[in-house]
Amino acid sequence: MTALPNHTGLRPGLPDPVLDSQRIFRVILTAMSHPGTIVDVTLPLSPPLPLDVATAAVTLTLTDYETPLWLEKASAATAEYFRFHCGCPITDTPDAAAFAIITAPTEMPPLAMFQAGSDEYPDRSTTAIIQVPSLSGGETWLLSGPGIPNSRAFAPAGLPAAFPDWLRDNHGLFPRGIDLIFTCGTALAALPRSTQLES
């Protein structure tokens, strides 16, 4: 469903749910395949505050009734938006989430608070969607790993000072660990758990 009567107060979801979700999924795959590369998901989407377009688009594409969602800054409007458009349950605890949305990253919990999966089922882990003020201009990280020839620089802004240590600890859990998608405006970049932060 893409449009609702104005009196409901609920914002519309993807304009064309089937085609838009397919297109966004391909963009996410590109970002995951090339960690630290910034890609764009421009589309006419007006999610409730504090969500950026990319944050909402990724969540609308990846979540459904089987994927518990944790909202770090949950508002009634945001929770209802995803419940209605995705059918996803909203969880109160980070380690129960298949997906997590963080819109105030300086206040976010450590990555270790999320579900890292198990040795038998490493895929049963949290994917964290972290909305940052900018995908550039922060501390520069040098990334290496699958999808990165030699190394790649990535400098998202507005993250906790301890975040690089969290990344190293997360990579040390591989093949367990959480996957990260950074969003800002209509842009996103991804760091799968296989990506290593060089010293």
C-alpha cells in the first residue's frame, strides 16, 4: 500500500513497493559488495522524523513480519510507520533485533550489545542501520577485506570515539558479528562483518 488518507497521519511507504524494493535491494548489495563505497537511493519518500530517506528505504526493503526491529530513538510515529508498511515487530532490546535503526549515533550502545549470531547460525545476527550526519569528514578509516582492492578510505562523521575499537572487536568475531549500513540523506555505505579496520 503506497498512499493513505491524510487523516491517518501515517506517511506513505515506497511509491512502488515491488519495483522500488528491488531497486533498493540492488543498491544495498552493491554497497555490501564494495565496503565503504557511497551509493545513492534517491526516490520520492517522506518518512517520519528523525528518519532520512536512505534509512527508511533500507528498512522498508529489508524488514518484514519475521524480522524484529529495534529503534534506538523510538517514536510512536516511527514505530507505527514500520509496523504498518513492513509488518515487523518492534523489540525493546538490541540483542533481540534482526535489524536496528540508530538515529543518534553518539548515544548508541556498543556493537557488542547486538546479536552477533552463533557458530552454527552466524547469519542470525543484527544488521545495524546507523544514520550519521555525514558519510565523510569524520575520522578516516582504512578498510581492507573482501570487495576492497588493497585498501579503501572511509570517514563517516558523528560516531562515538570508541567506534573503531567496536569495529575491530566485531571483525574479530567473524564469521559471527553484525553487519553495518551507514545512511545520510539519500546516500548509504556498508561495512559487512568481513571488513577489517587497518591499524
